[in-house]
Amino acid sequence: MYEGAVQNLIDELGRLPGVGPKSAQRIAFHLLAAETADVKRLVHALVEVKERVRFCSVCGNVAEEEQCRICRDPRRDAAVICVVEESKDVVAIERTREFRGRYHVLGGAISPIEGVGPDDLRIRELMARLSDGQITELILATDPNLEGEATATYLARLVKPMGLKVTRLASGLPVGGDLEYADEVTLGRAFEGRRSLEL
Amino acid sequence: MYVSHLQLADYRSYESAYLELEPGISTFVGPNGQGKTNLVEAIGYVATLGSHRVATDAPLVRRGAERAIVRAAVVRGDQRALVELEITPGRANRARLNRSPVPRPREVLGVLRTVLFAPEDLALVKGDPGERRRFLDELLVARAPRFAGVRSDYERVLKQRNALLKSASARYFRQRAEPDLSTLDVWDEHLAAAGAELLAARLALVAELQPLVAKAYGELTSSGGPPALHYRSSAAPDEGHLPADRAALAELLRGALSEARPQELQRGVSLTGPHRDDLQLRLADLPAKGYASQGEAWSYALALRLSGFELLRADGDDPVLILDDVFAELDAERRRRLAEHVRTAEQVLVSAAVPGDVPEELVGTRFRVGEGRVERE
């Protein structure tokens, strides 16, 4: 245990995701040794992120204005919505440059163990977006784990009566990988989702 | 296959231990409480990532130590593999295979395969259904490690579903509010899919075991037989014939789930599915649990383990056979017959408190175990 302020800082840092007690201690001492100006800049960045950043009123992605950059962009296809769990998933998909539609960020996945039900996710907002009839395809891009699959199934059932095209991202083999190193579940899924080669 | 080296650090009573083993028979002798079972338990742990004695990992770590390390070198034909496990209670275990870390410990399953006989095996016959489900599932995983994933998927769905049922039933009792059943439908769907895969595999396994168990039992004793295995599914209570294919089983589970729903909502727990099934062991058409004598129960338990061994052997490679303190439980005739059976395995590891309990043909290389040390005689 360290005295007052130092221990305080270590405790606060230790509450961050992915930071254990050892890392927290290392970061705390790094900050202690750093220039005051550098620390002030970090403090400023932290405060600013809380003050300026909000969530897009349409899709729930992080934004600095009423709507996020993607929802404001008129060139994006308004007929396709890709549903993801977190804002960081938007960034991941954007990096592919494959997708030209818009997003909807749920803010998590259904997980009764953690007390997360459909009402805790931005599903009502999604339904409101779908009701205007402009949207023709819904892409379910929740994580390929149990909770993500359950959320996808739930959404698919919910929107079924609306008659739009609902798709789920494929799971399968990593590009550039070796078949022999793939785990059985992934390989099994890849088999299920195989497609014919059109020459 | 056989284990050529075993190294332990802070495992149970051992601060450190190292032993070299050979194919054939090895016997560990020494007074009780000196750590014979700990040695074979560690080998079993490398094969199954679980202990046959305790359900949690905490007791496996030497008192005062933070983590235990088990390292085993396995020889299979002309291949050698080194498995290292770091057991830290309360945290995920870490595993290395041939000195490279693997993402999940599960990936070392299948490198070493064991069949372990222990005094606890009597519970296979006389104990709760959970013991028999575990027997089936562990055998499934030993034959095809992929089932470790199937099993853990099922358990995860079950946990999520139970959490949902619990909160729904609490809400119902407190506010008389109709629970939101749309998410329950989703979990039912996933439970039926994961459950059907597990169920189909168990049923296929039981069908394969059936003739092997009958044969092994007949060779161990002439009393009480013939034995028969009946898989009782909680989804088909009236011993109806179970379909073999996965789609039909999923359909069966779906039906059972919707039937059980009012009760499940009331009690807040999943009442149907492979986690509620039983493998009924019958002798001369009577349930062995309750009707079998002590000797017959032992013969049945041994027959189940021996059948597991035969199945794994038929897959192409002898598993390592471990006989942990079982001879003390058996009469002279059963000892002799068991010894005859297992002698041919590529490697047999035997532990016994009284050297005289071990039939002569099973003595092999002798190790003396005492005061936290293992010495070859």
C-alpha cells in the first residue's frame, strides 16, 4: 500500500478494463515521473471526452454532434443497416471499406447473467428506424459468441413480420491461415457456410 | 501411448517431484496419505483438465503456494509431446504444448488419453445421475476433444437461461407481471440446438458401449447379469424410443421445453435437457442402483471403465490405464480378472497402500512413495 494520492491513483487505474494491479502501479509511477504539462494534457483529454462526446441520436455510435459522421453522410446507403454491439465494431467494419450502408449500435448483447435484457439495448430505437419503410436489409453483425448469437436470433425473430431481408455475418476461416490450425467449431461453421465456386 | 516423464511443482503434497516412466506396468506403493494418488491424479488432470477426486482446483495447489504446475511428456508411436499446465485457482488455467502457449487449455485435450479406475467409481453405479453423465461426457471428450466445446457451450446456454428464468420468476412473484417470453424463446432455441448435439453424441456412445459392457461384465463375474444400459432423457420421460438424428432430437427438446415452461417459470430453473438426464444401469432388468450387491456394483463400475478403455483402444491408440487404489476394494477373484484384462495396455499405472493387494502379474516397476518423495526401487 502506498500513501494517499498514489494509492488512490493506482486504485482508479486498476478499475479500467484490461488493467491489473501491476499495470496500474506501473502507469501510476509513470505519471508521477512525467512532466506536469503531459499529465495536464491527459487530464484535458479525459475531461473533454466526457464533455464533448455524445451518442448519435440515430444510430447510437459515438459522435461529437447531434448525429455521427456516418449518419450525416448523404452518400451512405440509407436502405441497409448493420447492427453491431459496440462503437468499436463500427470502426472495425469501417476499416474494411466494404460496407456503404449505415449502422446501429446496440450497446451490448443480451446476457441474463449480467442482467442485460432487450430493454437495456437500443432495440426500441432500431425498431423505430425500421418502421419508416425505407430500409430493405438488416445485417446482424453481433459477436459470434453465444450472447451475440442469441441477440441476433432475437432480432431476427422480432423483425421477421416486417418482411425485410435479414442477414447474418458469415463465420469461418481466417484469411491467410492454415486449415490444420483452425479449431473444430470454426471449421464446422465454415463447412456449414460453404459456397459454390462460380467460374 | 505412454507418459515418459512427469514433473510436479506445488501440486498437492509435492513441492517438487520428477519421475521417469516407461511403457508397461508401474506400481506406486506407500502408506496412505503419502501422495500416491496425487501422482496419478496429476496424470489424469493432464488428460481431462479435471481431477477425479475434487470438483474445484483449489485443493490441487500445495498449501501456501499460488499455483501448481504439472508437466507431462507423452509418447505416441514415434511422436513426443510435452504438455504443461499451470493451475491457478480462481483464474483461468494456462497451458503450453511443446513449449508454446495455446490460446485455451482445452486445446491440449486429446494429447494424453487416460482411463482411470478409482474407489470413487462405485458412485457410477450407486451415485447420482450426475456421476454417470460425467462418465459419458468425459469419454466423449476423450474420443473427440471437440466435445469439450459442445459441452461448455451447452453449459453456458444453460447458465444464461437459468439466469433469465430466475429473474422472470422473481418478477412474476413480486409484481405479478407477465415475464417477457420473447427472449426465453431465443434461449430455448439455443438450448435445443446445443442440447441436441450433446444428446445425439451421448446416445451414439451408449449404443457403442452396450455390447462392450455386457462382455466386460461377463468376464468379471457370473453373478447378477446380464447388464443393460438405458439412456433416460428428461425430454422423453416415458422411456419412449429416442430418435438418433440431431434435428429430431432438437425438435423433441423444443417440445419438452415448451411443455415444461410454466413449471420452469415457477421454479426459476431449467428442468429439461441433457443436464437432467440419466444413464440407467440395469442388471437382469432391475436397476443396479438399489438392487445390485456390493460385488456386482463393483463389477459394473469396472465393466464401464473397461468398456471406455476398449472404445479408446479401438480408435487406434491405447490410452494410459490408471488403477488408483482399486485393488483394496476387490476380492481376489475380481482382482485377478481385472489384472488379466488390463495387462495388455501399453502403459498401466497402479497405486496401492498394501503391496500384497496388487496381483503379481501387475507389479512391474516399483516406485516407493513417502514423505513427499518418489523413489524407484
